[in-house]
Amino acid sequence: MRITNTQKKELSNTFRELGLNFFDFETTGQHKEFKIKYKHEYYSFSINYQTKDSYYLTIYPVDDTKGYSVSGNWEQTKQRFANWAKGIFIELNTSTGWETFENQNYLDTDINDIDEQFSDTDKILVRQGLKELKERFSQLELSHEAIITIDKKLNDLDKKVDELSKFDWKSLLIGTIASLMLALAIPPDLNGVIWEYVKTAFNNYRITK
């Protein structure tokens, strides 16, 4: 016996229902083991098949860096997985109220970027970052009109990759995001979340390095 693809599909459906970004997670394990881990933190959920309809779980939720282990059947496993995933979703989408934009260099802009152009590889990575940023915005509770406007502005930024230096493009990105938050009256409690989205989207692809 093994952990089946059908069972793994049930778990991925939970991610889709919550709107979690698959790019942020990695999976490992074969046959009787399956592990899902958040790439940027310690959060993880491991499943080990024991006997028929019996699974040994090792869970690292957002509020427990030491983790814990528990056994259960598949229905209990799915419920615990849903609770774990929901905890991560809430953590990633909750602003602490301490975030500020002014004291953060979100794209690690420096003097070397002023005259440096994007290489062909950079351009591919920048566009992947923009694609991820679009997906993250689509997960926020914004109006359909707001999402369309954001997509249009990010598409404009895509075109500018071929024209601007790294410094000018990063400046344009920051200005565009800041202007969108003001123009679309995005709730202040989402500001910190959005800037973290910007940072994560491009750090994932090493744009800022």
C-alpha cells in the first residue's frame, strides 16, 4: 500500500480552495511518505503511511517551531492538513501593523543598478516575477475592476523591461505599486502584505541579486 495520487490531489485541492500559492511550497517523498514544506519558513506537514487507513503525521504549524506528531486515519489527516494550510494562509495574509514602506529597500536597489541593463536572462526572470505578482494580487479580495487595472499596469511594466535600466525599472515598479494602492483605495491593512508580495515575487527569481 502507498499514499496515492488521488489522496495527494485531495490535499492540493485544499490549497486551491484557500488560494495558497504553489510556488511557495515544495513536496518530497515517495510511496509511503509525502511532505509539503513552505519554502521561506519552517512550516511543514509530513505524512507517513503506517497500515491500512493509518497515517503518522509530523506537523510544524505557524505557531510551533518545534512541531508535533500525531496518528490518525485519512479523514483526520485531511482535516489536520486543512487546519495547517489555513493557519499558513492567515499568517501570510495578515498585516502586523508594524510594516512600513519608507524604511524598506524592497528590491535591494543600489548604485550599480543606475546604468546597468537587464540581461536576456534577467528579462526572463523579471517577467516571471511579474507573472507571480499578478497571481498574488488575484488572491486578494479586490474588485474585478481593480484586478484588471493592476494587470494592465503590470503588463506595461513588462514592456518597459526592454527599455529601462535596472534602477529606472525598479523605481517605476515601486512607484506603480504605490500609486495603485492610492488610486484603488486598497485597505491600509493590506499595504504591508502587498509590499511583501513584491519582495517575495522577485526574490524568488533572484532579480535583486
